[in-house]
Amino acid sequence: MGRPIAFDRHTVLNNALALFWSRGFAASSLRQLEEVTELNPGSLYYHFTNKELLFQATLRHYVDHPLSARISKNLSTGNPLEGIRRFLTSGYRHREEEQFKNCCFLACACTELPLLPDTTIELINSGIGIIRSGFQQQLERACKGGLVASPRSSESLSLELSNLYLALQLLARARPNQKQLDDTVRQSLNHLLNQQVS
């Protein structure tokens, strides 16, 4: 199968993302990247310079598209506490053939930081900041609506929720037991928010 005539950046990044997400940065070879992106070596280097910069492009793509879509769906409308719960649980609800998606790509990337350029850390922190901001907005909505009466600030709670989110992602990757993960989410939210979250 020859490479496409037109370069479709969105498709190329989606395909590279799936490979990096399932195999990791170190285990994804240039040959595999050429195959999944359908780019020859010259085109791959022309558009992305090297494997590290392609990985960074996939991180940006992940934050701008799949992650932003989940945030918009769960952390911007509806019941704020239910939205937080849905966001936390949606990260590990994937079909068996997509089990590699049980771990947020940002959390997966964190496990390989020693192999990546320092600018990758900035991208990961930026993505985590977007998640934290989504949590904070929902917490502020919950406080205004009288759903949460916490003496702690929404900023500190959103930090704890983002830490919970990242921990859940790694736990889901290691032990993808949905019932145990759901129980962990419920208990953690009940503890953090002093509320009974179902």
C-alpha cells in the first residue's frame, strides 16, 4: 500500500498516537511509525524532524483532540459532581482491543520521561493543567449550586483530583478491573468532597 498523495496531519497524528499509546515511545520503532503513518522516511523527517518531535506532536494532538473532547463532555455542563465522576471513570472504559487506552496518554508519557526531551515535560504539565482547570471549574459550579460545602479551596481540591486521575490511569493500566476502579473513584470522591457520590 503506497503512501497517500495528500498529507493529512490529523490522520497521521491519530495513527502515530495509537502506536505510541499502545507500545510507548521507546518500543515504537521508526519502521513501525512509517507503516502506521504511511509516510516514507523522508516525509516523516520533513514533517516532524525526528521521533522525539513526532512524539511531542502526538502529545499536543492528544490534548487538543481526544482529551479536550472528554473534558468538554464531562467537565463543562450538567451536574458538576456527576461530570467529575464520569470524567474519572471514562478514562478506563475501553473495548478489549483498545485496552491500551485505559491509561491517559499523558500518564503513559510520564513513565518514559528520562528518554524524552525536557520540552516534553512542559507539554505533559500543560495537559495536566487543562485537566486541573476543568476540575476546578466543576468544583466552583458545585459550590455555587450548594452541592459541595468544603472548607478547602477549589484550587487545592482540583490538584488532588488531578492527582487521583493520574493515579487511576496507571492503576487501570496495571490492573484493569473496572469494578475495583469504580469503587476507588466513589470512595475517593466521597472522601475528598465529603459527599456521597454514587
